[in-house]
Amino acid sequence: MLRFLKSLSRTVHQFPEELEEGMKGHNHKSNYDTEDCTISLTVWRKSLVFNCNGFTVIGSDGNLVYRVDNYRGCSDQIVLMDGTGNPIFTICRRRKLRLVDCNSWLVYDGEVGKSRNNSSSKPIFYVRKNMNILETDSKVLAYVYDGIYDKKRVYTIEGTYKYRMCKILEESRRVVAEIKRKQDVAGGVSFGLEVFVLSVRPGLDSGVAMAIVSLLDQMFS
């Protein structure tokens, strides 16, 4: 199945063979669209581990870039790994002190234990689901904040994750990442909701973008 997904990614991106060869081995540079330096990742909503939920993320060169293996389904703690299995971020549901905390998630650098009490483990950002019942027509899904105590909002996520059509915007309203339905460029064939595209533009780390995707899946699936 991984071989199929690699083939799918190569087919849709249609990179010239000589360009792909020249980009190999240069820290994911082969995942960039050559026109505007946008990273284009194929996200498969399935773990490579048998009987396990998660994500498998393939670059446009066909290589495994990120993975999530969630053994307990909708867990309060998940780990985003690189293609070799090294932890990049640990994503944890915030402790339920208030109702709003039930819909807030903390993101830590690397892998942390379940207790998260040691002073060296401080969240680098947190994501809060939009729970404003007065915003009935709002397209806002969630907000991303810097750290946990800083009230500065750094990103807003808009759209609908259910149909895989979302945008991550800076406060200036510049789009830094998008989630889109994946289609075969030549045939216009959609691959459904389990396989989609994550496009990340300069200014946002692709690992952070994938961590946000993992959180949206926890919030809205």
C-alpha cells in the first residue's frame, strides 16, 4: 500500500525525472513546487502499522516524510514522527480545568512523557477549537497561539476539515498552508477524503502544518 501511495504522489505531482534526481538528499527540497517554493505533501489518513490509526505523509519525490501511529484511536496524546520514526512533536489535550480546556491542545517539541510535569517540557504552541456559539456563520475552525501563556494569536484555521478544504492564515490574512482534496491532474479523478494534499508555503514549517492537521483530525473527525 505504501508503494501505491508513493506512485500516486509521483503521478499527481509529475516532477521531471532529472529535476527529481537533482533534488534528492537535500532536506526535503524535493517536496517543493519549483514555481513558488510551496511544499506539497500527500497525506494518507492511515497508519502503516497494522490495526492502528494515524497518518502517512509522502513527499512529491515519493519518500516518507511524516507519520503518526495512534494505537488508541482518539487519544489524549499523539506523537508526530519523521519518516524514520524520530519524534518531532508531542500533541496533548490540555488538562480539563474548564470547558474550554477540553477543546485545547498543547504541542511540545520532541517526545514528552504523559505527566509533562518537568520544567524542561514547555509547550511551544497550543491550538484551541473555536467554540464561540455566537459565530454561527464563522468559517473559523481553530486558533493557534504562541506558547501557552502568551495570548498572541499567530494563526487562524478556516474552512471545513470534513471535506478537506482548509486554510491556515497568518494574522495578516496571508495563507501559509492549505488542505485540499487530491485529484489526478491528468484525469481529474478525486481520491476521496482519506487521501488529500497539504500545501505549505514559505514562512511555516511543514512539521508544524502537519501537527495542525493531526489536531484538526482529533477535533473534527
